[in-house]
Amino acid sequence: MAVDDQEATMAERRAVLIPGIGYDTRAPLFAYVGESLRRARFELHEISWEYPAGLADEQRGPWVVERVLPTVTEPTDLLVGKSLGSLAAPVAADRALPAIWLTPLLHLPEVVDALRRSEAPFLLIGGAADRTWDSVAARRLTPHLVEIPEADHSLMLPGPLVRSAEALGRVCTAVEEFVQVIWAA
């Protein structure tokens, strides 16, 4: 039996990975977060999309939700969204699904409102230098939080690249700890 086959038969939970506009599920954050989740016995379902040019701001949320809803018809234990993917927060709230939001769009009221009404735990991960991140809102919304000083919307930091790699390590540690806490109960 191949390693991938062994991992698939050992999966106990299912996570749906929701990309951003230009940040798909093969990018570094998803690659490492995905590996963290596989090691925690999650099967991963990766959404891929091409964001349509000219989509009006008020159409973005419904467009994202339309792409996420078909993936949660199967039993789903966790949503993981990056940036634009955080517009799926209403899906998590409506279905009481735990979630991990990577650089969520906390400057948008519809994302903050959905997070506020969520009854399931969620982890917020963002960079203090990201214009879409709101430190005050994040701290009010959840105790599960990682804010990386100086990090931008891709969680990259200025200076030596090792600083960004260390930030990626912090993200993986936070994900591992979050799923341990959530599924230990």
C-alpha cells in the first residue's frame, strides 16, 4: 500500500481548503498547513477556482459561498480559508464548523459579522502589516489568534527570508495546537 493510500485510510476527519484570489492551495501556507492537518489525520479537500475579472464587491461573498457549499455536502469537520476564502465564514457559522482563517478580510463587515455569530471555535492568523487585518477585531472575536508583527497579507516579513520561514513555523504550530485543543474535548 502506498503512503498516500495509508494516510487516506487513516484519516478520521475532513478539512476543506478554500483559496484566495491569487493564492491557491499549492502555495506555501496551504502546503504546510495541509501537512499539519494530514498529520492530525485529516483528509483534505482542496477547492480551486479562477476568480472572475470584474466581479463587483457585493458579488464576492455570494461567489465564494457558491463554490464552498457543494464541498460541505459531505461530512466536513473543518474549513481553512485564505483571504478571499474568509468570505466563506457564513458557511462555517451556519453549519457550526470549526475554521482556520489565514489572513482573513477583517476589514469587511460581512466577514466580522459571520465570525461574531459563529458558535464553533476558529483560529485567526494574520500579519500586523496587512491592511485587511484588524488586530482589535481579531482579539475581540476569538482567543485562538496568531498575529505576526510586520507580516504582510502573504505573511511575508521584510529582511532575511528566514524571518518569513519562522513565521510559517509559527502558523504550523498554531494549527497543530488548535486542532489538538478542538478535537481533544
